[in-house]
Amino acid sequence: MSALDENIAKLAPHLARIGKSGILNHIAGKPVPAAAGAWFDTTSPIDDSHIARVARSDASDIDAAAQAAKAAFPAWRDMPAAERKRILHAIADGIEARAEEIALCECHDTGQALRFMSKAALRGAANFRFFADRAPSARDGQALPSPTLMNITTRVPIGPVGIITPWNTPFMLSTWKIAPALAAGCTVVHKPAELSPWTARILIDIAEDAGLPPGVWNLVNGMGEDAGRALTEHPDIRAIAFVGESKTGSAIMAQGAPTLKRVHFELGGKNPVIVFDDADLDSALDAVLFMIYSLNGERCTSSSRLLVQDTIADDFETQLAARAKAIRVGHPLDPATEVGPLIHEAHRKKVMASFDTARTEGATIAAGGTRVGDTGQFVAPTLFTHATNDMTIARDEIFGPVLTSIRFSTEEQALNIANDTAYGLTGYVWTADVTRAMRFTEQLEAGMIWVNSANVRHLPTPFGGMKASGIGRDGGDWSFEFYMEQKHIGIATGDPKIPRLGT
Ligand code: NAD
């Protein structure tokens, strides 16, 4: 039996089980269908086959979940942090125990290749452990004594929060948002993406098996325009942590305005990777390929614009095209596969529309530019060369395995091109000149920058974007800043010397 057949066989019982039960909501500790009895279907982008029917929720389901989160909040907030820490570690244990199942289901639901998804499940567990360990210090503050007061600060959890996640790496992203919220002492209503709802269901089962009290974490499935919108408008939901498209972020900000929602946004990107001619070009080539073609290019931090110095551009682009053509596109459960199918037919069509745009705009398609096969949502890893930064293919987020290469001659030009974008999520700089690296990164408009490296996440560091790429930061203590309220308490240390009126 091939490794692919073995993985398909391992997936089969999970597929049969979810097909039978459907993907239910989870409210106040109980799996429930949508109150109105509505459903939608989730399918696999591998072959468009049916996976399961999914609860199609509306504002009444969101209200039930928000009420459950509100009711569970005081006890969760007041639970000793050491106990919350123990439960979050138990969730991480549960994720590790079911990592293979999670990876297989995620691949089938999203089309992401197993070689990356097996690590994503473990990253999810690492997120829980990281924030579990920080739970006991989440409330710590400072002592800021003044001549008449002992001023102390403390933090308290903000209350029930809404978490809305996208479809690209749904399991990892859900853990990334939910773990710090729970560690801070907040309760949660999670609305996963309608295109990949499966592993969010597994995750909440793991959490409650690990001893998470009912109502602390609630799951509501449905469309963005109804369930998502209702969550952002609900008066008992104190904050919204959202990962998704920039235009959805704008909509959520408007929807949340009447209830003064605190928002945290991780949005889109059109991230530059800048390769100077003095760089280690072999490593730069590997990194450029990895950061656009891994995870099907459906990755917010992908380096989708290559800025390459003209002195090395011919050779660099030739090598890139050869390697892009050699990337193995195939079934995501085949361990050899590097690029799987895109999430959905509509998304494949959107990605493929960029091929026509590239031709119309006068760029060269140096690799790919085609669909792969007649079934499933596969496209060939694609490279556009001879592009300029004013072209649509250099401006719009394509969110697929599609790289746009733009040439520059001077450092100043590279910086102008890099910053000439609506987005500001990540930037990658390749140069052997450390002074230039310092100078360039100082002026590059991006929330996260790597020099001579691909994107390597270190959980204590801040994660987030500038400009249209986001508001706020996750990671380390930054996550707690969002999920908690900062309080100041001033206690008089002597005569309060209060001015006397009306004497
Ligand atoms: P999307 O914005 O279409 O959807 C994301 C989520 O928002 C889904 O759950 C959806 O149902 C919900 N939603 C849609 N409309 C809503 C509304 N009006 N009110 C409330 N919720 C609503 O994004 P997507 O297509 O699922 O994901 C791809 C996008 O996510 C890309 O732009 C990508 O760059 C971005 N992304 C960003 C990061 C980051 O960390 N910056 C990480 C991953 C993905």
C-alpha cells in the first residue's frame, strides 16, 4: 500500500463519523444543531466530495452562545490561574494525542499538504502550552509610587470575547487566538470559516475532554454575513479578535462600532522579499520558493512580491522558474506533495484570473499559469516576471501559489517599491551587508521583518501588521494586552491633601 493509500485509509473512519454526525455547534457544553434547523455543506477541494453538513447558525444561535459565555465568565475569571494553566496544558496533551487525526482532517477539508499540516497540529499544542505557562502572571502589574500615593496596576480579563477565523490554516489559527483568551481568563465564542469548519469541532471536543468547564468556549458555525456579523454586533461580547481579509476587517469595525467593540485584526498582505546581489543566493532562492509555494501560497505572511536586484535577476528568475516547475502538485495526503488544491472552486477561479491579468498587463508567465487536472482545485505554482509594481498582480493579494517578480537597481528603489503597497504585514530582506540590513529594516513598513531568513515564528515576539494588514499584536504579553483591561489603583500613603470646597 502506498503512503497516500495508507493515509486515505486512516482518514476514512474520521470521515465516516463526521459525515454521520454533521458538524454541530457547541454551546454551554453541548453539541447542538442551529436553532432554526438550517445546514450548509462542506466539501473537499481534492475532488469536491461531500464531507459533512454543518450547522448554519443565525443571530439566535450567537445569542445563546454569548449568554453561555457570559454565564461562564465569573467562575472562569476567578478560577486560580494555576488551575487554568493545568487545563490548558491538558488541552495541549489532547491535541498532541490526536495530532495525526487533526492533520488528516485538516488536509481533506482545506487542501493543505500533509507535510505542513502535521506540524500545524503540533504548533497548535505549542500555542496552548505557551499561554498556559503565562496564565499565572497575566494579572501582574506594576508599582508606580508617587509622593502621596502607592499607585499599582493590575489587569483583569475583559469578558466574553468573539473569535473569527479564516480558512487557510484553520486549526493553528484557532489555537493561536483562543489559547491566550482562555489564559487571560476570558470566555470565548468562536466562529470558524465556513469553508473549513471541521477541525474547530475536533478542537472544542478536545478542550472539554480536557476538563474545560461548559460555556467557557462555545463554537458557532455559519456564514460571515449572518453568524459572523451577529457575533460582532452582540452587546455582551466585549472584544472581537479577527483573522481574515482586510475588507472584512473594515466591515467588522463598522459592525462593532455601535457597541464600541475592542478589535484586534490580523489581515491580508502583499509582502515583499528583497534580494540584493550580495546575498547568499542559494539560501535566498530556497526561502523565496518556500515562502510563496508552501501552504499553497494561502498564507498571510507569504512573500508574494519578489524584489530582485537587476544585476542578478536573469539568473535568479531562471532558477526560480525551474524550481517552481519542479514542485510536486498533488493529493494533500501524499507525503511527497508540496502543493495541494486551493480551498474552493471560487478561490481557484480568482487565483487563475490573475494569470489573465498578468498577460493583459504585459508580464511574462515564466512558470505555471495553468490549472492542474480537470477535477479538484489544483493550480500550477506560478511565477510572473517582468512585472512592475503598478500592475494589479503586484498590488492585489492573490492568496495562492503565485509569485510576482519585480526588478530594482538601487537600495532606494527597492525600499520605495517595497513600501508602495496598501499592506504592511511582513518583509524579508536578503543581503550580506549588516549596515544596509539595519537601515533598510528601519524604513520598511511591515509589522514583522526577517533578515536572511524565512518566517520563523518565536511565540514571545509580536505578530501583526501595519497599514491594511492589521491592528494590534499577538504573541507574548501583547495578546494579554488585548484580552485584558488595564486598571490603575491609587492608594493614599498619608494625608490625602484634598482641596476643600464650600468651607
Ligand atoms: P474572510 O475575511 O473572507 O473570512 C474570515 C472570517 O470572517 C470567516 O470566518 C468569515 O465567515 C468571517 N466573516 C466574513 N464576513 C464577515 C462579516 N461581515 N462579519 C463577521 N465575520 C465575517 O477571509 P478568508 O478568505 O477566510 O481568509 C483569507 C484572508 O485571511 C486573507 O486575506 C489572508 O491574508 C488573511 N489572513 C491573515 C492572517 C494574519 O495573521 N494577518 C492569517 C491568515 C489569513
